[in-house]
Amino acid sequence: MSGQEPIDPDLVPAPGRHRAGVLAAIALGGAVGAPARYGLTQLIGTRADTFPWATFWVNVSGSLALGVLVAWLIAHGRDGGRLRALLGTGLLGAYTTYSTFAVEVDRLLQHGHAAVASAYVVGSVGAGLAAVAAGLRVGRRLA
């Protein structure tokens, strides 16, 4: 590999890659990631009128983990195949949640909490980018 992030092989399978195996890996990962997100959300808790800490920490921790995974796969000179499908697209894709983030921002705005919504948007994007960058550094060191 050239050291750059590859096109997502889960979306554009390489010739000869068995799509059913990739789909099964994604489904298995998702079956673990979604309940993990739910469990962490229940553990942290949230109230409708406050900063949505549960979704924030889920998305930041998922960004960190994805950075580690991608850097490790790149350092090993492969796209990861089913491992990337299982852990990246499946587990971390189901664990993290942009849709909940968007709904929470909308609810905060609808209920007059524009300052909290703004802090949530800026904080989530900033922390997510910082987490993926840190994950990429960690992943390179682990490799």
C-alpha cells in the first residue's frame, strides 16, 4: 500500500472477494456493536435538556478505535478484508451513530437549547477528529 487510506473495500469489493462473506462479517460485527452502544448509553444515561454525553463518548471512542484499526491494517499492507468488514464497518459502524447525534442536535434546538446544541456539534466534530488522529498514531505504533 502507498500509506494512504484505501477506498473502503467493503463498498467496492476486490475481484474475487466473496460478497456473502463480507456481508456476514458486517452483520456479525453489527450484532455486537449495536448492543454495545445501547449498553454504554444506558450506563452513562442522558437527559433531554443537557449535553448528550452518552452519544458523544460513544462516537469519540468509536473514532479512536477506527483510527487504530485503519492504521494497523495499512501498516500491515492490506485492506483488511473481512477483518475490516467485521470490526470497522460492522462493529464500529453499528457502535457509532451519526443519526442519533443529528436527532439530539435537532431536539436541543427545538427545545431552546441552542448553546448546548452548538457546543455538542463543535465538541463532537472536534473530539471525533482528534480521536481518529490519535487512533491513527496509536495504530501505527502498535503495528
